[in-house]
Amino acid sequence: MRRTCEPELMDDGLQASAYAAADFSAGDQAVLERCVAVLAERPAARRQRLLDLGCGPGNITFLLAERFPAAQVIGVDGAAAMLQIARDRQAQDPSRWRALSFVQGLLCGTGLQSESSGAAALAAGFDALVSNSLLHHLHEPQVLWQALPALAAPGAAVYIKDLRRPVSEQAAQTLCERHLAGAPEVLRHDYLASLHAAFTAAEVRLQLQHAGLDQALQVNEVDDRYLEVWGHLG
Ligand SMILES: C[S@@+](CC[C@H](N)C(=O)[O-])C[C@H]1O[C@@H](n2cnc3c(N)ncnc32)[C@H](O)[C@@H]1O
């Protein structure tokens, strides 16, 4: 099946609310555990600044902040609608999430662009770069691969998870029925669009080669619909 891009940002209020209301907790927890495992590969490495790229409503960002209470955890997303939901969640218990911040920023050819007041928090030197379900949104995937070394501290851990593109339209429909039966129509529509926009593991390996990251980062297929990219930079 050929790749069909979808809009990069999830900036529609209805779309953002439907996404935030969906229960992705099992998948989110699995992402957290893999992040912890990748970080544990270098026990002596710093874990002071962690960045969640394309954080959406903050599902993974909050889990990271809970698991690493001594770290400064930052979620960045280009969509104001998503960030508003993340900040509203944070505001429900501000003392619990003191070391957490959400910043509006856009991944683009030169890295992260932000004109928001919190932009200084996005300065390079992150000890971990994490991203869930961002890659397939990017029209030009090198934007992510080139941003990683620019944002990373030496030895930074990377963990990225995303959907992978099925072989056919029929296979995409089957996945949608299997995993989103009974979900709201807006979510099913977005899920199918995401499957069409996703990359295959082979495509991601080529992207990493072009970015010069293929020695540092590995690509795996996970379950029936995901791929993960992980490793350490420098
Ligand atoms: C499917 S959501 C995933 C949200 C979150 N990572 C999670 O796991 O729940 C993808 C997010 O990436 C954001 N995004 C897409 N392209 C982006 C870009 N170029 N720069 C910043 N954020 C982007 C979208 O706005 C959206 O919130």
C-alpha cells in the first residue's frame, strides 16, 4: 500500500478531545516500560532532562514525570488544542507535576522551532528523547531524525514508537476492526488515516541510514501494527 500523508498537527479541538478521551493506557504503559529499559542500558547515564516529542495531551509525558520524579520532563507539540488539554490535566494537580512543562513547538527542518514563552526549556542537551505516534504525522521524516542529534546530550537515550503501514487497504481495515471496534467514528477515521500515513520498518531503516543514525539506533517490528526505534546517541 502506498503512503498517504495526513495533516501533521492535530489542532482541531474535536479531534484532540476524542484522542484525549480514548483509553490508550495499555499502550502508553508499554512505551514507558520500554523507555525505562532503554535508559537502564546505561545505568550511569544522566536522567535530568527528558523530552517527549509530539506529546499530544501528555499521556506519555505524565508517565515519564511520575517514573522519573527527579527529572525535568518536557512535552512539546505543535498543536495548541492538544497542549491545552495537557496543561488542563497538569493544572488539576499542580504540586504533583512541578517538574513537568508543556511547550508549543514545531519540528521542522532545523530542529524544534518555538516562539512560545517556554521555548528556553527546549534548549539542546536532553538525556532522553521519547516519542509515541509522531513519526507517521511527519510529511518529511528526516525532520525527526535530524532533530534527534541536535537535541540530544552525549549518550542520550532514544525511544520512538509508531504505527507501521500495513501491506494493503484490506489489512488496514482489519486492524481497525480488531483494535478500534466500537470506538467513536472520528477516532476510527484518524486511525485508518494514520495507518495509511505510517512507514514500514524497512523505510525507517533507510531513513536512519540517510541520517547517519543506523549504527546508533535499531528498528524492530512490534506486535501486529507497531515499530519501535531505540538506542543511544553518541
Ligand atoms: C497521534 S498524536 C500522539 C500524541 C502522544 N505522543 C501520545 O502518545 O498520546 C501525534 C501528535 O504529534 C503532533 N505533531 C505532528 N507533527 C508535528 C510537528 N511537526 N511538530 C510538533 N508536533 C507535531 C500532533 O499535533 C499530535 O499531537
